[in-house]
Amino acid sequence: MKEFLAKPGFLGTYGTIGTDLSYLLAVLFTALFLVGWYMAKRHQGNRHHFLVLYSMSAMIVYFFFYYLTRKFGVLALEGKEGFGGPEWIYTYIFKPILTTHILLVIIGLVMAVYMIVLGFRASFKESGKRLLKEVELRAKRKNFYVALSTTVVVLGLLTVIRCRTLRCVEVYVSVILFVVMVFFLEKIVERLLPDGAKRHRFLGRCTMVIYLIVLFTTTLTYFLLYVLYQPQLPEV
């Protein structure tokens, strides 16, 4: 599989089949979320629920596989390896864009998991239609800390398994701290928006904006890595 993904891509750039597929999947996921958001605006609750549920689940699996197998994210903080352009573009343009992209992807993945859970908790079925509950909805303290602890433990194990350099450890620790911050930020939103329906709509819009920005930074990163300059990526 690795040999196949490392072959020249099909988009006519310097990219490989793996990078071209990854970019097209990012476009596909964002398009599906936009369609799902449109369905919600049209009060098509059933279609919105299942489209977003399956799309987010597929996206989580995709990003988990891509970022862990290719180590694409760590490239932003471990040096110039892989980038074929001038040093100043790497330092002042490429690296900030890629770092921003990674942080937004982390937020997007955390929000995807949370929105899947919230989608079930904040909705109910009536006469075959899925509707949002206009009631106060708060996560139990125990469930919150179990979810947070599980996430930190999983990321910690990945740090131990994957990292062989101090820089890599620093990257993963930063990710863990960032995820913890996102968890507690959600608790603040829960207090400000106790109504489950309003929270779902508000966070849904925020998540959609995040995914659009992720697609934008993905496009810029792909352009700089595989279109404007010939990459120097190590063999996969």
C-alpha cells in the first residue's frame, strides 16, 4: 500500500497518489459538511443527522490514519525536511500556514467527536422526524473527566510509541495541552449556552467555519508543497 501511495499522483502536480487522494478527500468532506449544514437550514433533520454523522466518522478515521502514518503535521515543527522552496518562504509563509492548519485540524477532530455525541444527546425523534431538544443539556462531571482522561491517555501512549526525538515529544505534548484547552473551552460554552438546541446550532456553525478554514489552509499547503515547488519528502 505504501508503495502504491508513493507513486506519482493524478492531478498533474509534484504530488503522489497519497497526497492527491488526501487533498481530494479533504475537499469531499468539506462539501459533505456544507450539504449537511444546508439540510439543517432546510429543517431536514434526518438527512442532516445521518450525512454529518457518517461524514464526520469517516473524516476522523481518515485524519487519524493520514497524520499518524505520514507524520505530516510534525513536519511544521521538526525542520525544513520536505519543502522544496526557499528558506524565507518556508519560515515566514509555509510554516505558519501549516502550523495553523494542524491546530485547526486538532480543533476540528475534537469538535467532530463532540458534535457526534451532542447530535444524539440534543435530538429526538417524533413521527419519524429528528428534531432538536429545546431543553437544558449538561454533561455529567464524571463523563466529562472520563472523556478527557481517555483522550489524554491515548495521546500520551502515541507520544511514547511514536516519538524518538525531543522535538517530537514537544509537538505531541503541545497537542495534548491544546486538546485539554479545547475540552475546558467547551465547558465554558456549555455554561453560556445551556440549551441543547441552541448550543448544537452555534457549535455547528463554528465547526463548519473551522472546516472551511482547514480546507483553505490545506489548499495553500498543497500548492506550496506540490505545485509551486518540487517537494523533497522522504519515502513513505
